[in-house]
Amino acid sequence: MDKNERQILLTPGPLTTSTTTREAMLRDWGSRDGEFIAMTARVRERLAALAGAANSHVCIPLQGSGTFAIEATLGTLVPAAASGKLLVLINGAYGRRMARICDILARAYVTFETPEDVPPTAAEIADVLAADGAITHVAAVHCETTSGILNPIEDIAAVVADAGRALIVDAMSSFGALPLDAGTIPLTALAASANKCLEGAPGMAFAIIEKEALAAAAGNAPSLSLDLHDQWRVMEDTGQWRFPPPVQVIAALDQALAEHQAEGGIEARAARYGRNRRVLVDGLRDIGFETFLPDALQAPIIVTVRMPGDPEFSFDRFYDLLHGQGIVIYPGSVTIEPTFRIGCIGRIDEDDMRRALAAIRDALDEMGIAKDGLAPAS
Amino acid sequence: MDKNERQILLTPGPLTTSTTTREAMLRDWGSRDGEFIAMTARVRERLAALAGAANSHVCIPLQGSGTFAIEATLGTLVPAAASGKLLVLINGAYGRRMARICDILARAYVTFETPEDVPPTAAEIADVLAADGAITHVAAVHCETTSGILNPIEDIAAVVADAGRALIVDAMSSFGALPLDAGTIPLTALAASANKCLEGAPGMAFAIIEKEALAAAAGNAPSLSLDLHDQWRVMEDTGQWRFPPPVQVIAALDQALAEHQAEGGIEARAARYGRNRRVLVDGLRDIGFETFLPDALQAPIIVTVRMPGDPEFSFDRFYDLLHGQGIVIYPGSVTIEPTFRIGCIGRIDEDDMRRALAAIRDALDEMGIAKDGLAPAS
């Protein structure tokens, strides 16, 4: 790669951030100092406002990755077995991970699983809830990064609310780019992270939780570090994080949130990512690749591509050739079928997607893969 | 504060880092890309080498603050009640926190507590261990940041090893500045973080654990995110973090570790912090303050000062006046007696300490506090 040419990360996060967001990390902050307390408050308010939840819900930031926030949300909100039971909707690795967390935390749960390219329907969920009155909470993934599928979160929320259960949404790879308005969609909690569609740096995640549900959750969490009730209580009392926060990462998110607003908020970000997806999907199909999902289910977040059937195609070599041109895609697959993934998110635009497509064409030429070799093995 | 003048953090972390360390955060990294995998491996090796443990132990980095690594280490290594029992040595808030973690994780434990200015002796610990054969592990804090006291870790390690128990050390505020060589001091695990004496950015902590003890710990952890055995296994298999790491924070630590080595390693860092402490303690006493600890127990990490007895002395105003001169000290106290704390660590030197002392003198003048008003209320 030409050292002067920007590396483009087409990954589901950490991803490409703006130079100004990274420059916000160039100073030190005392984590218990007034300036930093004010920054934490501003970030929390902006995140809650993005969820349309500034009055009803509260944002609790947490050190760590998105999975830390998911585990913390489940552990804090779902009471121990006998008092609580979770229904986990699964159509990919992130749904499966929530079930694994329940196993480890000894939370009672059941799953409802659909194939990785099939969203659950409201009717199916209603049936499961009607048949099992012990279920207190339902967990759903908004955009399942495994495949990039968009689950029908409004329909899910409506049916869960009708049945009088609490909804917890993994909004990790959608928050900030796909609308999820707690003012109109009944949800008890969502969890997301700084380093996906908000285009911040990794190191901080957060949950946005209905105040009453959180207030009722004292003592539930089977962890000190991941206890969101305790994190919230201390933050409300003192404005401070309980334990040293990643100050530079929060400064980066503060800047990234200002840039999100300046771009035009969720709508503008969704439009840019949608253009990225359009250029990418059209370009990939034009080259000869098959996408894993039909367009109607494809969120503008990450595109999953079926692995070419040509035995000459080596994904590792393909990855390295793209890397040599400054294009970093996601290595490896988490779907059950062999696939690879290319992200549409981050501080990238249609020109970046065209540059990526040109690099893909060059890599295929270099590998001697013809168009008809790109069809998946049947 | 003059905007051109550098703010000095005299806090126990996050603290003052070097400009070059912060500049290492100016790029993005794909977290599953080969370049980043190589950086993770380099950081892990350097950390294990600093502990003198490159052959016997392994370094497992973890997203989050130091408390996350402490909780993860206890949860991963100490088996659930009935199979394991921890003796927690307490002379401050961080020892107490380990006991609280055991309560939450449902680990069996007993405590041995000494006053905040008194270290435990080897004989006392030997007695406790001899009297309770069920104790499998002992947890000790190397430098208790509550007061800045240095606990006699070599003596503790020897007596724990003699009794055939496993030692877990909270080395949070000492690692990188005070020697703790697992090659000569028998210890099963230590936990520390990037943003104390290593002078990295906050957002990442780590444990250094004896390989055999870690290999035997599969399935112990009552958490997915904080399972160090699982984190280690995946990292050994793939070189990758299980969940997205704070890539910029790790790049900063990589740079900070190079600067640690260039400075002359642990010995040179201990010497610089020792000079900082000398200038600070002498200066504070000259002004009229009393330090909480006698010199023999005072680690060169953080100095605890008795709160002045003069009713005109307002700590909040003192803090703000120092802040106005670009000096950020630790707000608030965690000792049982009223005190405040000033850090000696971070990328600061004797001149910075003299600047802080001058700002302290100015603040006292501004508040109209005479030298004899600085004696603590009796």
C-alpha cells in the first residue's frame, strides 16, 4: 500500500473513523475532574436522545466491548432463574451468544431460532409467548452482523409489549444508522457500542434502559464490573464512572457524536450507508459474486458474500491482495454456509466503495479467477 | 490556565501520558488484521517479560479497567465455593473491593485486615493459613492506592508458597515501576492496567497467570466477558481478541512500552517516580502538610496527605485553585481518616512536582491559610 494512501477498513467495527475523531484522543483527562464529568454527561444525554429516550430511559456507559454491555444488560435486568426467564430470538452468532451468556450467568431461557437468512415473524413470537407464561423478557438482535440481516424490530417490539413482556435489543451494529426510537417502539433496553455506526473508537459500550426497570434491578447482577444498576447509581450520584474510564475513547465518542449530528443525524447516516451498500452490492454482483441475503432483508451495515466455488479461489490470498491495496475486509465467516463479509459502515463513502471494488477486480485478476468461477459451490 | 501550558495530572490513573503515546492513537486498525495481531502479540510478550514471567506465565489482556481484570482473575482462578476459598489481605479500599467481588461471585473467602497504615506481616499470614486448611488462594494488593502504602509482597509470597497456596497480586498501581519478578517471587497471578505506571491510555487491563493454573481453570468463570481462560484459549488459537479490542488504546500501550524500555525499564521508572515523591513529600512538609504514611511505608506512587484542620480550608476550593493553574489532583479521599491524595506517577518529573508545589502555595495564600492551619484536626 502507498503509505500516503488512507487504509480503508470495511469491517464491522473497529472501523474507519474520521481524523478529527481520532485527534480528540490527543489529550489527557482526569477521570474525576469536572471537565471530564461534563463530557460524560454530554455523551450520555446525546446517546439517550438518539434513542428517542431522553425522558423515559437512561444511558449507562460501560468500559469494554459491545459484548460486555450485552452481558451486563442481561445480567442486570433478567433476575436469576426462578424469578426471570428470557426468550432469545436467534438467527445468527450474536443471538447464539446471548443464549451462551444465559448459560454462564445461570439465567433461565428458551430460544426461538430461524435460519440465518430468515427473520422471525410477529405471529411466531406471539405463539411462543402465549405458550410460556414464565417468560419475562425477550432478547432480539436488530441487525444480526453474522449475515447483515435486518430483523423486524418494530413488529417484535409490538408483539412483546402486547404480551406484557420486556424487550432487550442488541442494537450493536445498527445504533446511530437505523432508527430505533424508544419513544414510539416499546423497548425496555438496548445495548450498543461506540465503534460501529457512531464511528467512534472502540473501548466503550453502553446500554439505554427504562428508568423503572433499572431502578428495580438492584442486586440482580452476578458481577461487580458488569453491574449496570451500580454503575448508574454511582454515576447519578457523582457524575463519575465507578472505575477508571477510557477517557480518550470517550473524548473520541463526544467528537464522533458531534459529527453525527453535523452530518444530519440518523437519517443522513442511514442514507450514506445505504449508498455505500448500493454501490457495493451492485458492484459485487456485476463482478460475479452472489450475496447471501435478498435485498429486502439486507441492512446497510454489512454485506455477506457467498464464497466462490472455484477451487483456485483462496480467501486468505484474496484478503492479502486487498490488504496490499489498503482495503481491509473482515477475515473469516461466522455464518453456517461459507461466506465472507464486507462492511458498509464507518467514515467511508461511495468513492471508497468504488476503490474497494477496483481492488477486488485486481485481486481476482491476480488470482486468475474468471467471472463464472465466482458462483458458489452448490 | 494558560491554554499553552500543559495540564499536569497528579492522579493515580488515568494520568499524564507522553505526546508520542497519544499520537499512536491517530490511526485505525482492523482488529482481526495481521498487523494488529502482531501488535497484540508484541504487547503481551513485553508485559510478561516485565513480570519476569515470559516462560512460566502468560499475559491475558482484557478490555476495561483494572477492576475488570481483578474480577476476571478471581472469577477465573478461584473455583466456586466448596472447591476454593480465598484469603483476602485488606488494608485499604482495593483489598475491600476484592472481598466485595467474592461476595458477588459467590466465592468462599475470609479476610485478614490491618489498619490502612499497617502492612500485614508474614507471621500473621502464616498463622491464618495454618489455622484454615480450606484456603486455596491468597489475594494481596502490592501498592494499596487508598493510602499509597507498599505491602511486603516478597514476604507475603514466600509465606503463601511455603503453605502451598496460590498467590494473586493486585499490582494495579505498581506494575512497571516497582519490581515484581515472577521468576524470583512465587506468584500464581497478577493483574494490572495500561494506564498507571506503564503510562499508557486507559481502556485495557491484563492479568499475568501461571500457565498450569490457567489451563486448569476452564469453566470456572461466572462470566463470558470476564473469562480469562476463554480469552486466553482464543488468543492462543487465533492471535485475536474474542471481542473487539480498544485498538487505539493497545497501540498507545505498545508505544508506551517502547518508551518504558527506552527510559531504562522498571529501575529507571522507579528512580524517576522516587525523585517525584521526594520533591513532593519534602515540599508538602515544608509547606506544613502532614503525610499519612511514614516514609518507610510510602511507595513512590501516590502520596496521601492529612486534611488540614483549619476550618477555613476548603478542599473543593483548593482543588479548583490548583485546577486553574493546570494541576489536577485526585478529588476526594478513600481512607477512613480525612485525607487527600497527590500522584507521583505518569509522564511527569521533578520540575512538574515543583510547579505543583508552587501552585499549592499560591492556593493556600489565596485561601488565607497559614502554615499552622495545615496541621490536621486532632
